[in-house]
Amino acid sequence: MANNIFFLLSRKLYPDSKAKQECFFEWRVEAENIVRLKKVMPYPTLDDIYSIYPSERFSEYDCQYVKKSELEIEWKNLRKNRQIESIIKDRRSKGFEIAFISDMYLDSRFVRNVLEDEGLCEKGDRIYISSECKKSKSDGLLFDYVYKDLRPEYWCHYGDNKRSDFINARKKNIDAKLIRNTEYTPIEKYILKIYKNTRNFYLCSCLIGFARYARISVCGEENYDIVGFSSDVVIPIYLSFVCDILAVSEKEGFKRLYFLARDGWLLFHIAKMLTGESGNLELKYLYVSRKSLYLPTVDTLDRLNVERCFGIKDGGLTIEKIISYFKLEGFVDCASIDEGNKKNEKSRLNSLFSWLGNQSGNALVNQYIANEKQEINRYFRQEGLLDHIPYAFVDVGWKGSGLNAINMLQKRYGIQPSVCFYWHTFKRCRNDFPINFYTHNRNIDLPIYFISLVEDFLSANPQLSTVGYRTENGLTVPVFDPNSMVDNEVVAQTNKAVAEIIIACIREFGLMKEVSVILAAMEETLINAVMYRPYLLPIRALAKLKYYNERTGTKSGLSKKLNLYQAFKYITGCDIHELWAEACICYTYPKVGKYLINTHYAASKVLRFVRRKLHS
């Protein structure tokens, strides 16, 4: 979008004057049309456009400086398309002559320099620019001009404009191929439509442009959907969160932030990218998990202490959960506990706590607890958690049980309990623990499938889960669970690569100070799209993720193909027992997913009405 270039140029020229920014932008948008009408130039060059530069109105800069600044911004924005690059290499290897054709006001020398810098153009390649040839692809005449000059026996044309590069080329009997990876995605079109008449439209448009650039740069054949979901959903949402964290941290005087493993991995890297090396806020990554934290918080492993860690009464506890999170596999004999209690969870729990309370069980476990306490104390001291400076934690959230465990340890060490920045917390759980936290998305009720979406995609990471600590050569290091690897490393590295590109663009074009406002608005729009318009998203990316389905005891994709019976049940308003039924519908029927979802909601209302009538 050319207007984005003019928007960025206006910011560069007048960083401290909103009025001058707006007026210069409006002039530059109209300048090309003014030249066409007043000077009767249907294909004006950049020199033609700047020949009408209003130097009295914008007296701070002369014409040549402004034109040079525009070319610099153009250069930064023109980047190669990997798909086109591979096509060019393939065609060259087969003996094809390569020529470049473009409708634009920039001259061929500038375009050649950019193409050569990107490794796309060789010395003998021809370049045809509409403003120089005085012909255009938009009416097909530039194709005639090129044909007369080259006289090709066979002409294959690649381009991303459906009318100019595909339809018009086909009319000239050219074998035209439409390149689609530069198109705006459905969610990008939706966001641009929403903000079209707002003051921040062009700031939003630039961010969408950065996302498109990241998508084109990182995208390959195998990860196309993953890159699309990352650039359009993951990074805008997490950028908004981290910008909020950094702003509040500066306001409240925090000197250090600890990003909690594993969900804080991408957030940690985004924060480092945003603050740079010279930031006043120290950023650290803390290897913790509930499995590494729960046991050191207790003196004795009795029912009261276990319930305090989980934040639930025995109605929500299970033997398996206690053994897993308190790492009792080497101590507890489940066979003896299960004897006579297989169908009674309450009796099983009573047997477990009875064993833990007897002399032999108590001694074994207490020694284990003492060792865990010693190691985590060393790790916390080593990582600076015992320093008397203001610091906070960062995590994705949900209940706050992890922060509760850390706070209990802080109190044990005589440290004031620290707060945590959470992306979201469930309202029903906000008073389960005596902790203090900041919830980024405080007033939104999110469906349960967001847990899997956030943990398995937004917070995808290449790490194992921390289960404890050990000291080696004076250094305390985390101990990992070798069976905790989640098969989402491709997603994790894609998210990080996309974040690097988008943040680099934000920095390069000087938008750091203003970007948080539009990111917050985009995040709200994206969350609503996930909940109510999933058909706008590249849902296929979620089919590669696997979450554990407690109902069936199996692993399943967050979006999966439905059979006809399941689809029929859904359309008629029934529950198909999938974690995210709408995602499955959109994945199975991408072209009509929107209409099937609307039909489901309408049918659900009818069913509820009928049931009320039957029971009244």
C-alpha cells in the first residue's frame, strides 16, 4: 500500500508535529493525481510528482531532501518474496530470459539497485517501468510494449495483482501465473475494514504490512498456515501484552522482570527485542513449574498443605494429580492404596494421606522435602530472587497457583511477595489464593479452549518442563522431565522469527512510542475474532497441535476433521464434544464454515426454546 510509505515519510519529516504530519501526508497522497490532471501526465515519475512540491507550505525541507527521504523509505520497504525468488532461480536454471515489469513512479535505475541488492536481478536483465515506458499493465499496453521489444517465443508472467498481472496478461495470450502469498489474509482485511475510518488507520495498516512482510519472509511450503497464524494472531496479541507489561513496570518502578518457564519463553524474547540491550529494566528467564515449586513450599505433606497448593478442596483432588505434582512416584505404592478403593477416590485419598502421616512414610518424604527446599533456595538466591529490589513475574496466567507457591517461598525467605503480570486469569479463580497480580485481559471471559490455544500455540516453546534443581560445580541448574517435550518446536521457532521481523520493522520506522495503542485495539479485535469469527483465521495451523482430551483419554488436534455425523449434529445445534467445535467446522468446511456456525447458533436457540417449553 503506497499510502503507508507516505505515512511513514510524514512521521520521519515531522516527528513532533501532528498537524504537519497530517498535512504532508494528505499532500503526498494527492500529488500524483494532481500531476496527472494539471500536467496531463498519465504516467508521472517521482521527479514529476516532486516538481509541484509546495516548498512554502513545508519550508523546513527542500524538495530534494524530501524526495531522497521517500526513496530511503521505499528501499527499506521493498523486500524480496521468497516464492518469487525460487521461481526466478528455477527459470534461470532452465534457460529462460528474465525481465521485470512494474507499474510505478520510481525509475528503473532505483528498481534495479533494489533487485540487485536482494539478489533477484542480474546484469543483463531488462526492467520495464510504466512511468518510463508511458504504458501500463493496468490497461495491458505495457505487455504490448514489452512484447515488441523482446519478441519472446513463449512468455510466462508472474504477478500478484489479479487484474493487471493475471487477467490482462491472459488477454494478451501470455501464460500468466497469479502469486497469492502477498494478498491480505481474511483477518487482515477484517481488521483494516474495522479501522478504516479511525484516526489510527495508517498505523494499523503499517502493522498489518509488517505482518505481511514477516509472513512472506518466513513462509515455506510446509509451515504456511503456522506462519500465517503467527503473524496475524500470535505476535500482535503478545506484543500488546508485553508493551503493557513494560509500561506498567516503568510506572511502578520495577527493576527486574522474571519470565516464568515454559509459557513465558516467547514473551521473554519479545521483551528483549523491544527493550534492547540498553534497557533499564533487567529481564530474566526463571526455570520453574508447579512440579518444581509445590514440594518445597510445605513442611509436611498433609491434606491441608496439598489443598493450599492446588487451591481446591478434596472434591477436585485425585491421587494421580498429587503424586505427579509432588513427585511422589518413587515413594507411593499405588497398588496398596488402590486395594479395595478402586472406585472410591475419597477413600484412595484418605489412604494416601494416612500413609504419608505414618512414621515410615513421613520420614522418607520429609527428607525428600528437605533436599528440595535446599536446592530451590540455592537457585532462587543465584537468580536474584532474594535481592531486596522491586521485581515482578510474568506468566500467561489462568489460576495463579504457581505465583502462590513462589510467594510462599518468598515469605519463607523473608522477602516481600512479588506481583505477577498475567495475560489472563479466570474470574472464578481470582480469589482462590492470597496473591496479588495484574491481569492484562481482565474483563474478558474466555472459553476453555483458550488454555490449549495459548499454551500450545501462542506460548509454544522448545523446552522441557522443570521438575527440580541440582547443584553442579557451584552452579544450581534446573532438572527437566525428559517426557515433557511437546511437539511444537516448529511453532515456537516460527513465532520467534516472526516476532523478530515485526519488531525490527517497528523499530526501523520509529513507531515504538505509538504502537502500543493500536496493538491493544488489534488484540481485542483478534480475541473476538477467535471466539466469534474463527473462519477468518488460518485454522489449519491448529490441526498440527495436540492437546490431551480428558473425556476420551486421547490426544487430539485443536482443529480436526469432522465426519458427516458430527457435522450434522453440530449444524442441528447439538454438542459434538470437541474442545473447540467451531475450529473443527472451519477446518472441515473452510468455504462455508461461517454459515454452518451461524446455523448452529440459530438451531441451538431453537432447541433451548423447545426444551424450556417441554419442561414448563
